[in-house]
Amino acid sequence: MANTKENANAKGNDKEDKKPNCFIIMPFGGWFDSYYREVYIPAIEEAGFVAKRADDLYRPGNIVNDIWNYTKEADIILADLTNKNPNVFYELGLAHAITKPAILITASMEDVPFDLRSLRVIEYDKNSSKWGELLQNKITLALKETLSNPERAIPPTFLEINKTERINVSSAEKEILELRDELESLKREFRTSSYIDIKPISSYTIHSDNVIVGGEVKSSRIDKYKN
């Protein structure tokens, strides 16, 4: 009977081991721990992954070695860049260097370096109603999509061209990914850059002595800004 239970437990562990791993890189303590328990873990498990975080590993020894092992074993990295924590960026750099797909999360795009804005970034707003539920759904969807198309979550610079066992792409595919990233960067910068204050036409006074010839205004006299 004991052997039967042991075999059942072993099968259960094997099933758990077959699930893809998601390594969460984020600050520790305070509300970050609450987000991890109440938002990130449910979202990750809903996507069919096993959630892991560095504090699961805390024990005597070199924590960098443990983080490195977790990073190598992960199928996808989930990195919360909120508040620009230096440890988070260091660990994200390790992940990028070995071509691990990474999904970025932030409470503000200002915390995301320009070079990373072409990657998938999930932004959340704590002032929105049900923001935790919305964030959870976005993370679940992003994990599923990234698992099926991981190269889109890796900076093209780190992609190898058919040389190693890393995620391989052809030279043409890499160029396309680089172009896509440049376009994404431009789109994000356009959306986040300060808008140009263009005065409406009602702000100008156009005098009646203007004459339009061939679509051009001749002898125009425009006084800028009524107010």
C-alpha cells in the first residue's frame, strides 16, 4: 500500500515537473509580496506554468548561483521593473544573455529603459478598478502566447543564427525581428512622448482682405492668438 502511495506521489511530481517554469524577477517585501501571492502566482498557474521566485531558494550559500540556476531552468521570465530595482535589471540581463524569453511588467513606462520598450511590456494602473484581475488576465495571456512564439520576447541582438542550441533564427528572420523592434520602439515613444501644443484655428484672427489664388493665400494678414 505504501509503495502504491509513493508511486502515485512520484507520478504527481513527474506531472508537475513537465509543466513549464516561470521564474519571477521582482523586488521583495511589502506590497510586492502581496502582488506575487495574489496576482502573479494565480496568473502563472492559470497559464499552466509553475511559478518560482528567488526567495524560494534562500539558504546559506551564494544566492547568485541559485538565481542563475533558476534562470537557466526557466521557460519564460516574468520581470517586474517597477521602481527600477537594480537587482531585477541585473537578473533580467542574465536572462537575455542566454536568450530566455521575458515578459516585462511595470506600473509606469518611465521605469522601462528605452532599449527594452520594443519587448512585450504589460503596464498596470493601481488606480483602475479591478486592476489586479486585469493584470492577472494579461499575464496569463502573455505567457501562453510567449510559450508558442518565444523569439518575440527576446531582443534580436541575443538571438543566435543557427549556431547553438539556443533559440535559432535565420539571418532574414533576425533582420525582420530587429525591424519589428525598431517600429515598436517608435510607436511606444510616440505614445509616451509629450504632445505638441497646437493652437486651434479659432486662436487666430484672419482678416477679410486675404485673397485666395490657386489655393494659396495672397496678401494674408494673420494676427496670432486672439487671447
